[in-house]
Amino acid sequence: MKENSLLTEGDVNFAESRKNWYDIIDTRTKEWLDKDAEVFLHQSLSTPCLDVLASCEGIYLTDVSGKQYMDFHGNNVHQIGYRNAYVVDRLKQQMDILPFSPRRYTNIPSIAFAKKLTDLFPGNLKRVLFTPGGTSAIGIALKLARVITGKYKVVSLADSFHGASIDAIAAGGEEQFKRYMGPAVNETANIPQPTTYRNDGDEIEYANALETNLQSDSSIGAFIAETIRNTDVQIPSKAYWQRIRAICTQYNVLLILDEIPIAFGRTGKMFAFEHYGIEPDIVCLGKGLGAGIIPFAAIVCRDEYNIAKDVALGHYTHEKSPLGSVAALAMLEYIEQENIIAKVQSDEIFMRQHLLALKERYSIIGDVRGIGLLWGIELVTDRTTKTKAVKEAEIVMYNCLENGLSFKVSQGNVLQLCPPLIITRLQLQAAINIIENAIQKVCAPAA
């Protein structure tokens, strides 16, 4: 297959900056990376690998050469940090008692966690189903929506991502996951993605695009979207989401919210939809649910949707995982005991102040947007045209990696910052300093 020379970091890692990275890593690391490339099937977004990790703790990753990275990426699993002692202790205790529970049986940890989780939700959102991963949670939600509504079509947002399985990519809108895949499992229409820097009038127009689709096609049973778009940090207005909720209610269409990467305090609320005064019909959860240790995910839905008793919605081997349930329950307890959500709300003020100050100093920063401890710094070559500074974003990212800060670049030019919620102010400031020093490599400060 011919490589596309225009592909950038974050696509298939063929960027020039990635090639240059291998010139600065040590020989032992290169040897391990070569062995990795020999045995694993290569795929977009993760091949070739960046480095070889040996350990992790708190906000840090440590590679085999002893280098530490502050992890502002973490695949969104690290809300309460790596190897959280409170969670690890609970898991060790459970390992000695009941590490696995076959289907046909339940277990006390899964019941206890299900009760704890549903108690956090409003209204009648009181039914759960667990899965080993977020993509599977999306699949269950889509299957349940068909059972509930008798309809099989879905509306989602353009360029959206809801998982990498066939059914999940069909429901999403991100083209790189659909390449070579042929006919979709779900028949899906895409409406425009709401963006932070549009005014409410534009966003309401985008919300009304959902109604236009529903008016023209009575086979649509569900609308699925991230409440806040994680990758490049797009934060819709309250008016947008309240209009979407009203449209779904009017047309008897299920509102499925994908909070797999952003729940559990990331946005300064336990769940992102709490910012909008709406109540979804189904919520998909995952990633941080397993506390960065156990693969674990879930859906939460209304009690009246408990109508699929003759359908195997999930039927996964690790469905009621005692270990996953213990990890998730410990994660929630830790967030509550350490008052993490209040901390994140305070950290948001700190981040906004310091990142907006960076924007004032450097013309390459076209936009800064964020909520809680989820932030995006959008780099542009021209603020008026919003031309993406793709090459510059890669230079910044690799300079930060050299200096011990890991994050991802989204949409080619957005530095996405997603640190563990346990991070200290001194660590946040250190990370901002690293970013500023890297930005100075591509843009001089204003006089």
C-alpha cells in the first residue's frame, strides 16, 4: 500500500518528525521497538510505537532507559493516576477471593458497583450492563436502541468516533476507520459537529439539522454523540444540547451519549451531561472506569428499557467482572474521598488563566478552549483564516516529548491536554512551561 506523504502525526505515524524521533532514543529502546514491529500486526494510530515503557506511577510513565514523561494523554484511563494505591489494594484483596465470575452467576462486587454507579445518575437511569471495553458498550447501546424503538437507522456527528469495531465505526463519522470496510452495519446519517467558537445561533442551526433528518426519515431510532468532543476539545453550548434533547423527545428518538473518554470528573462534573441540564436515554462509559488497570466499560439506561430479556445484548465472557467492578467502585470512592471534582473545578481556573496568557504572547495560538482538566491549544499559521499549523504542532509535540511531557495532537493542529486529575499545581505549571518553551521553537513571543 502506498504511503500518503501528507499524513501527519496521529494518523499512521509516518510523519517526518516521528522518523527523526528515532535518532534520539537509545539503542536498547530501538531494539525493543524493532522486536515489537516484527510480531504485532501494524495498524493506523499505533504503529510504529513511540517508546518502550517499563513502569508507571501517579502522573508519570517511565521508559526502559529510565526517562519519565508526565502523561497528558493516557488514552483517558488515568483520571486518578497510575497504580493508584487505593485501587491496587482493593484489587489485590479481590484477586485472593474471586478474580473471575462466569456468566449464569452474579457476584457481590458487581452488584455493589452497579448500585453505586446508578445512584450517581438522575431520574430513572437505573439499569446497567457491563462490558470489557467502550466499543462493546457502544455496540450494546445501538442494539438496545433497535429493540426499544424498532428502528435501525442512526444519526451521529460528522467526523465522530465511537469505537473501532464494525458497528461502532458505522455509527461514527471518522473516515480513516471506514477505509476498505465496505457496506456499513448501521445506516447512519451525519450532521455537522458543533464547535466551541461558534455562537449559539450557529449551534442551534446545527442542532436543527437533526430535526431535518428525522422529518425526512422515520426509520431513525437514535442520535449518538460525545457530550463534549474529547479529541480536539469542542464544547457545545447549553442551548445546543437542550435543543437536541427536545428534538429527540419530540420525535421519540433515543439520545445516546458517549462519555467513554470524559466521564468521572474530567470536565469538573462526574458526568459531562450534568453541565447541560439534560437527561440522556443511554450513557456509554469506559476507559477510566477501570482506574487505568482493568479493561471495563458499561452502559446506563432508563429502567423502562429493561425489555430485551430474550436478546443477548452483550453476553461477554467478562461481563460481570469482579475485578472490573472492584476497580471501578474504588475509583469512584477515591474521587469522592479526595474531593477530586472540586479540585478539578479549581484547576480549570488555573489552566484557563495560564493558557490564555500563552495565547496573548504567541500569535501561533489561534484558540484555547477547555473545561475541567480537558484542554486544547489550537495552533494556526494565521488567526484570521485559521489555517492549521500542522508542521509546527508536530515540532511542538516532539520537543515536549524530549523534555518529558506526553500529549496527543488532534485534527493535525490541536495540542490536547488531558492530565491525571490528581496532578498538582506545581506539575501543571511545569507542563505549561515545557509547552511554552516548545512553542518558542516555532513562534517568537510578541514584542
